[in-house]
Amino acid sequence: MFAKSRAQKRHTRLMDVAGTLINEAAICGDTKKVAPAHVVALAFGQLQLRIEESEAAEYLAAALVMRGHSIDHLPAVLAA
């Protein structure tokens, strides 16, 4: 039960990280400049979490889609 709660909290935090990056990029007018590496860096900087770039790409894609943006520019890793 605690593991599920911890996983859900981690997921929420990482979605927030990706969302923050997208929201800031949207203000500047180009969400396509946000890369998985940015999610990795911000997750470590804000949350002290080390994540792989492939995981970061999944969070970034989810956050983009939730906000109505295209994910066509993201790496093909997501297609697998």
C-alpha cells in the first residue's frame, strides 16, 4: 500500500515537472524546444530524483498531450 502511494506521488511530481516546463515554453511560444533532458534536469534540481531520459520523454509526451500540444517532434523511443 505504501509502495503504491509512493509511486503515485512520484508520478504526480514528475508530471508537474514536465507541465511546468511546457507551461513556461508556451508563454515563450514554442513548446517544441522542451526536451526530455530538460525534464531530467528539473526533476533532479527540484525533487532530487534521478530519472532516465526515456522515462522523462514519456512524462513530457503525456504532459504535452494533456495540454493539447503535438508530440510529433519527440524521439521515436515513444513509439516502442
